[in-house]
Amino acid sequence: MQIRELSIPDAFEITPIQRADDRGIFLEWYRFDRLEEQVGHPLTLRQANTSVSRKGVVRGIHFADVPLGQAKYVTAPHGAVLDYIIDVRVGSPTFGQWDSVLLDDVDRKAVYLAEGLGHCFVALTEGATVSYLVSDVYSPTREHGINPLDPDVNLVFPEAAGEPLLSPKDLEAPSLAEAQASGLLPQYSDVTAFYDTLRAG
């Protein structure tokens, strides 16, 4: 597999090697050792999630308190989504910026995003299925959101996705500026210190 760091530090695009024959296709969609080479520590797996979405559904922007946060390894085994990684770490050189990767059942790419980064995706097909491995279990009191329609974040959704469909919770989430003013966002210095503890073992 090929692993490429995105424009948001501590986020990576993973492109697997697909081996096809008359029976179908085989690929490795996750390799802890190859990821560890890039990230500097192994990904601890504590939960696996799957969502199935109608075309146009937007899920996110979501992030969790650090520590422990929730690193994510995300792929789309069926259909297609455009996956966004948003830097919500206050003090980061790329604070407020984002990058995106097309995840689909053709190239079968994955993305890894470290703890403290924001995550969002929009479904480009009906029944778009997203599966992700996460480094900690879901904790509702430590999970937070930012409105994905916030003009200051300015996520660009493909026209092919149609009108964005959001949950009431995501629609009611604060803007990035509001989340920062209320102290909801992680501090870059705290997050990078946490990364250091993970690398130290």
C-alpha cells in the first residue's frame, strides 16, 4: 500500500494494492505496521463503526476531547463518499483548514486522522457505506461537533451529492469560531504532547 500525508498534518491517505483475477479482488485495507511507520506509534483499536447513508447525507464535523480523543481509520467498502479532515486544533499551523479524499469501492482508499482532528463526509451515492476503526470507544460527554455548513470552514460539497442532508444535532452544532470562543476545541500544544506520549509507548 501507498501512504501519503495530507495537507493537514497527522492525517494520511492510504491507497491499497488491489490484486484481481477471475474470482474477484483481494486487498489489504489496513496494515498496523505500515501505518505505524508513518504515524510513529501503533493504532490502538477499541471500536469499529459502520454507517450507511443516503446520497447527500453529511455526517460531521465531529471530534473528541484529547486525551484520549479518537483517532480514526476510515474506508468506504460500498458506494462513494468525499471524506474531509478538518484541523480544529487551536494553535496549529493549519487551524481551520481542511483536506479531502474520495473514498469509494473502486480505488478502495482509506484515510487515517489522528486524535484532535475534525472529521466529516458527504455521501455521493445511495447506500454509501463507511466503516471505520477508532482508538477509543464512543463517549457522548466527550464528543463534540461543528456545523459542517459553517462558511468560515467553507467545506466544498460536490454538486453531484445534491442538497446536503444533516441531522438536527449537526445542524445545531456551533460554528468553528463559537466552538473556539467557548473553549470546546482542543489546543494544538496539548494534542501534540499527547501524540508524544503515544510515540513514547
